[in-house]
Amino acid sequence: MRPLEILPVEGMPEVHPGDDLAALILASAKDTLAPGDVLVVTHKVVSKAEGRLVDLREVHPSPLAKSFAARHGKDPRHVEVVLRESRRIVRMERGLIIAETHHGFVCANAGVDASNVPGDETVCLLPLDPDASAARLARTLRERSGLELPVVISDSFGRPWRNGIANVAIGLSGMNPFADYRGQLDPHGRTLEASVLAVADELAAAAELVMGKTSAVPAAIVRNYPYEPAPGSAKDLLMEPEKDLFR
């Protein structure tokens, strides 16, 4: 197996609503992209290009948002946007909101974020349909470059019982999000029974090592990973409610 490489896509400009994200990526990646690569793109630039931005000056907070914000020193307008982006509140405590988004993701603040967004009165939402966004981007890149590239859209999630955040796949196109080792033998001859790796999440986390949070590098190329070509969907990574022991 060839060594795994992770290459930052540097030099991309600030993305605005309506921008041609595929064109920006191709211009910055230049001739770097190659057959077999996987492209990882942070959700922030996808959301910006799709206009998933909210001007807080136009938000009128509800009584619940005002009450929570007053108790914890938060902006009630930001809290209101979080509530609107939530289909279920998992926990509201100690100034934190853990919510299930309309997509089914369980994360802090329903993915509503003010970081890496110009201005003090704007927050960014998750893409409406990250899998569809990944599929559109992959299709456009294929049409313009001739390359069949799996696309992973990533975001940073916290993890229960673990400090720190890690990037995961919230959108996916062109590859199986899993590597299933069940039925295979380990080096000691034991049959693996439960080893299904979330490789789309692992690729998202690996790519973040060269993208960073403050480096203005919103995309990365993962090279020499032997992915399994498949329709792929990040929705498949979500735990079914009947299997969720913590719901």
C-alpha cells in the first residue's frame, strides 16, 4: 500500500453566497488533483456558497431564547437561531445547548456557528442537505476536470466522555462511508464480529490536520486511501434511534 498523503488546498479566497465553489477549488488545487483522490471540504464554505447565513439583526428571539441567554450571558438572537435549527433539544444546561438538527445530527448548538464568518452580526448554518451538496460538488468537479472524486463535507463535533472536538463527515458522495471487517480473521485467527470502521469520519478528521481552524484552508486532498466506490451517504453514519442507548 502506498503511503497515505493529505494535501491542503491553499489559496482559496473568502467564499460568498452564490460563489462557484467547484471553480474556486479547481483554481486553488490547480493540477494537484489526481485519480483516486478523496476531496474533503469543510461545511463552512459549502454553507457560505449556498447562502446559509443568518443576519442576527433580523432575528427576533423567543421568550425561551431570551430566558436562557439572560441566565448564561449569551446572545438571545444566536440562541433563537439554534432553537430554530433544532428538531429536538437533548440538553440545555450550563450555557450549552446540545441539539438534534433537522438532519438528525446531535451536536452543540445545532451546528450554528459564528467562527470563520465575516462580521459580528452573522452566523452560519449547516447545509440544508449535506449529502446533496456533496453530490452536486462531485458532479460539477467531474464535469470540469474529468476526475471521479469522492467528496466528504466535514464539520467539528464534540464527543461524549472525550475532551476536544474532532471532524466528522456530515455530507458524502462517491464512496462507502464504512470499512466492514466483520467475518474476517485477525492475526490470531479470531473472527471479527463488530469491527465496522466509520472511514468517512476518519478521513474528515485526518484532513483537518492540514486544514486547521485558523489557516483559511477549507479543503484538503486525501491521496492513496483505498476507498470503496459506492453511492455513499453521511446519513448512514447516524445511529438509528432504536439502537441508541443514550436517547
